[in-house]
Amino acid sequence: MLFGVCLCAMRPGQALPADLPVLDAKVYDRAAQYLADNQDKLVLNAQFTPHWRSGPKERFTYRHERSDGRAEFVEVWAATGKRSAAFDQATVAAGLSKALDSVVEPERLPFKDYEEIASGKIRFIANGKNWICSTRSADCAESSRPATDPAAVASPDGIWLAFVDSGNLWIRSADGKTRFPLTTDAASHYGYAASVESTAGVLFSGAAGRALAVKDGRALPGPPGPPQKPIVLWSPDSRHLFTHRLDERSVREIALVQSTPTDGSVRPISNQWRYAMPNDSAVPEAEPWIFDLANRTGRAVGPAMPALFFTPIEGGDAWWSPDSERVYLIARSRYAKSMSLNLIDAAGGTSRQLLSETGNTFVESASLAECPMVYVLANHDVLWFSERDGYGRLYLYDGSTGRLKRRLTAGPWTVRNVLHLDEAHGFLYVAGNEREPGADPYYRMVYRIGLNDGRVRRLTPESADHAVASAQEAGVFASKSGAAGNPEDSYGFSPSGSFFLDTYTRTDLPPVTVLRRSDGTFVAEVERADVARLLATGLRAPERFSAPAADGKTMLFGNLLRPSNFDPNKRYPVLDSPYPGPQSHRAQPNFLATVFDRFGAQAYAELGFIVVVVDGRGSHGRSKRFHDESYGGLAQAGHLDDHVAVLRELGRRYSFMDLDRVGIYGTSGGGYATVHAMATFPDFFKVGVADAGNHEQRGYIAVWGETYNGPESGRNYSDAANPTLAGQIKGRLFLLHGDMDSNVLPNQTLQLVDGLIRANKDFELLIVPNAGHGALILNRYALRRSWDFLVRNLLHAEPPPEYDLAAGPSTAESTSAASH
């Protein structure tokens, strides 16, 4: 119960009353239910991995969860949607019980995924071991998989392994009899087949892995990850190898100090690596190379290209032709204003540009970390994605001359993803949005496009956001291994392309997965997320809204979240939860992504706030014209004027929103936006919590600033610098940062602290030892302190003393507490 909370408005500098009412700990109990890692406890069958299985008729299997904690593996025949048991779980349980000498219940099998390896046999991992079990008799045995080298890449024929030693590229035979170098001239920070150092730091940051994995630029054995494979592409015939030579010799270093070593020692550990920042004179460059195994020779096959984050192979910008005669390579310029498709002849080592594109702002071939929407057809013609006329569209080019043949899609709508290419039947399947009049522009629909006539047919009738898993969207982080075998087993389209699995959802609709034929014909409903436990907590479904931007004409879309004990007759303080990164959009039209938002929006609402999540102009997911609003304007921090305009409009609609008590919180770019909002709208945003903010874009990774803010021009970078704006802040500010954040380094927050001190401003600061990027996400103590700060300064109540959010109540306990 909330005891008599003072609802009066307070001026930013006004002291809080000494005798604040104390918030009941059950409020924190209730809020903790909606943290992202509780989703699987409260929701069943929302996310499952289907696997298309081989055989004369198309079918897929998946694991169905039951409310009593049991599960069953289900088989679905695509032609009819008929369901049955995927295999005899009782037989497998009996065999595994004998092998383990302990009881295994049939509906509590100790694995969630498996491979079909032969008729009547499955392989899986259980108790840390590989097993093969018969599904016809109670017979299980440990399986010793063929040994693989985690630091090598095998050729398609299995004869050769490519690996790196001291920066040079080597080859050895799988039988261990032959070993030879392909290069011998590697130098420090100038070797072959390596990843960009700053990218490794960013990707390891989540668990402070960078500091634990690298010391003084040298990889150490052991955790947090396996040895790195060389970044190479074998030709399909195993005769050639394509890779790059990475030059980081002139890239400047940064340092990160681990002040609290985890090995029990007391001496701080300094870590240094190469890290390019916007407009640096030198950035990493990748020079393309091709090697001939028979001759043991190699050559550079084109000029070096900037590699600000991923190398071309990692980013999906390079691939072999099926006949092994050529490599297709997408080359991107620095500042991302041009890209070209180059053809590299494997035998001759020559390279020529087939087609290219330039723009006044960033030129993209897909969303960040997705594979480019560039496809070479059987006749060598090229499908090419472009936003040149304001919308994401597909074009067809002659594969020999590079001449434009025709535009494949037209009209005011955006192709978001390529789902499946069916050349045999002349169709391309895509996810697109903004095409259906009156629909939420963020809703993706599935469309079939005729390759010959460009005719478009909508295949998904439901007014909702539709997701169909694809290789293109899975992108550069797609797993190439695991119990499922080939990752294509889990894509939405069946191997023949005759069927696809579609999961649709809205902010007010939990996900539903259905099976459709390739012409959109409904076959069967496969799963409907079971949210009974979630609804039992008293959750009020989020509300999707639209409101005009600050320009008075552009419609923006967002989600409004209320506490589960919401009373429309009360007045609630308001929290804005922004993320201004132009590479993404924050307000997903998705029920579970909203309720179990990784930034905890519903959890914050449960404390007693109205939380608003909205995407301003310039964010991702709509037209190119909409997206370009952010270009060169990172100082707008995601169009904060739009956030103010939307909150004021919602305040006019809803009397329960108290706009005299508006707070803001965020992580990473959201931390930057929080401080920027308090400095540029100091009389509107009264309280802020900023975690891991990239407060100075000139000191963050080059790829982000250079892509979305462009070259330094006038004040486009200096105006975005929060430390210089510190004197404008009037409200109460809480800063957090993990001291092992190798994505946004902690110096970003400390430079802001310096600005605040120089401006004689009061603030609170928490540095979390050994936390990586996003202390509010990774560290429960930091999150609890954020809640406490907002409760005191916006809700005007005293938080429950030293509440242990890490311990927290069980789901059952918190569900009970939520009903009070």
C-alpha cells in the first residue's frame, strides 16, 4: 500500500520535506515482476524455435511449454497443420534414465532442442554431454562429436583448415599431415583475417569481458569466450580463400582501467586497444585479398576500405558466386555516403565496379547488423535496395553492365526485410510497412512481389506487426552452429518456400504464430502466447497512441504504460523513457517487447508513474525522409522537442498525467538524451537518471557519429556535447556508469561530472565496479538506486530502506503482492 504520498508540485531547486511518507516494499515487489528476465516465468510459448525437418513432406518441430512446468515436442505437417508428438518422449526418457542412472520424466526432458540425425534417432546436449537416443527403444549413449578447432575455419570439402598465427594466415590439412603459411608479412596491428579491435571491445562490454579477455592488446587464454576464428570466406570449390588485411597501425589507442580486479589482486589492470573516434585522421581499413591454395599465393584485389565496425565479411558485404569464379564485394565509403558493388575475379585477381550509389546523407543497404539487401540472381542480375527517392525500395540491375533495368517496388512504402527469394516461381517475399492506409506505420506486413512484373500481394491480413524469421534479418549475429544444425532450419519459410511461419503482435495483443502457404492462405494457428500468469499480476495492457510532432504535422507513435493499480482519478508523475539512436526505434508495436522492455518501462510504471515511450523524428523504421531528420542533428537527441510536444498533448488528453512532475531516464543513448533534455528543457524535465550516456559524440565510436552526424561541420558535434551544457541544468540528476564499460567508456560520464562541478551543480553519481555497458540493465543494486532516486524526487516518498532487488520475491509472492 502507498501511504499518503504528497502530490504537490515542487520547484526544481526546492528541498524535499524531511518527513516523506515511506513507500511500501510491496510496490517494489510488484515492479520487479516486469523486469525483462521474468518474462519466461510469466509467459509461455511466446518465443519458440521451430525447426524445418527433412523428409518427403514438409514438417517442422518445436517445444511446447505447459503451465505445470512440463513440455512436449510437437511435430506439425505443413500441408495440413496436423499436430502430433514429434517423438516418443517416454521412450527417450527411459533410455536416458538408464544412461544417467537417475529418473528422467518424459515431460521434463533435460534438453530444449535436438537434431534428427537418422531415422528413429535424435542427438542433443544434456548434463553437459552429447547424447544420441533412439526414439523407438530405450537406448541412449554418449556421443563424441567430431573434434573441431574453435580457432579455425574448414573448407567446404573438409580437407583444409584456415587459421591465424601471429597475424598471418595459415592452412593445415584436416588430417594434420600438411601445414603451410599463406602470408608471412604480418606486423603489429597489420595482420590478416582479424576483427576491428574497438568492435571487439563493444561486443564484450556486456559482462566486462573486454578487461578480462585482453591485457595490453594481447589475447589471454580462457574466458569470456572461445578463441577467435579467422574472418575468411572459402570458395565453394575449396580452391580459393577470400579475406582482408586489417590496418590499424595509425589508429589511436584508448585505455580502460579495471580498478577492482576479479582475481583477488589489488593492483589495477590497464587495458589498451585501438579505438577510432569520429573525424579521426586514421580509422581501421580492410584491404581485400584472394588466395590460391594450389599455388599458395595471394594478392590484394582492390583498395583498402574503411572498416569502422565490421569488416566486409563480418557485415555480410562479401560472398562467393556459386561457381567459385568471382567474389561480390560491397564497398562503403567513410561517412557512409556511398556504396558500390564490386566484382572480383578469383583466377585473375582483378576487380571492377559493377554499380554504385551515393547520397547526401548515409546510404544504407539494411538496418544496422542485418545482412545487406543485395542479391545476385541465377542470370547474374542484381537485386539492389535503395532509399534514393525517400522510401526503401528494391531495384533490378543488369549483372554484366550494371545498367538499371527497372524499379521492382514503388509507391510510398518501405521494404524492411527480404524474407525469401523464390526464383523458380518468380517471387520475392518481403516485410514492408507504411503501405496500408490508416495502419500504424510501424506494422510490418508480408508481401509477395513478382520478379517479372513487380506485382505486389499482401499475405498477412491481420492489423498487427508481422515477423517472419529470415537470414537477412538474422544478419551478422546469426548462429552458424548449435543443436538445430543449419540455421536455415529455423527460418520462417520452409526449405521449398511453399509455407511460412508468421508471428504477429500489437501493443495490446500477445504474439500469435500461424502457418501460411506462400500465397498467404491460412493453414493453422500454431501457438498463441499463454499470458494467464502475466494477467494474474493485474497488468494493465500498454496503450498505443499517436500524437503530432513539434512541427505540428508529422504524426509520431508511442506506448503509454500505467501501473497495474492505476486510478484514473489520481494525478501521476510522468516519466519519459527515450532512446535517440537513429539506428533503431524505441516504441515497439509489440506486446511483450513493451511489457518486458529491456529498459524496464513497465517496472518503472509500477512504482507509481505514467511512463511514455515515443520515437521522435529521425528514428529508424519508417521512410528515408523521416529517418533523415536526424542526420547531422545528434544535438537534437532524438528530437527532444517532439518528446515535449507529445507529453504536452497527452497531458491535455489525460487529466491523470501531472506535467508539473516530469522525469526522464535512459541508458546509453538514452542516458545522453536524459542529460540533454534536462539541459535544453530545464523547466520541463525536473528529474533525470542517466546511465552510461555517450555525452560527447566526438569521444564515442567513429561509426555512430560519422554515419548519423556526418563530418564535423560548424557546430554539429560541439552542440551535441553535454559537458558544455551542464550549467543549464536546473533539476535533480543521478548519473551512473559501469567502470568496465568498453562500449561507452566511463570517461564520458566523468567528463560530464567535470562540467557539472565547474558549473557548481549538485548531482548524484554511482560508478559500479566491473559493470559493463548499461549498469541499470546489468546491476540490480544500480537499478534499485535509480528507483529510489525517482521515488524520492518525483513521487515525493521515501523508498523502502535498502530494498534488495537482487534477491527479490518469487514470482508467486510478487503475483500475490500485486493484487493488493
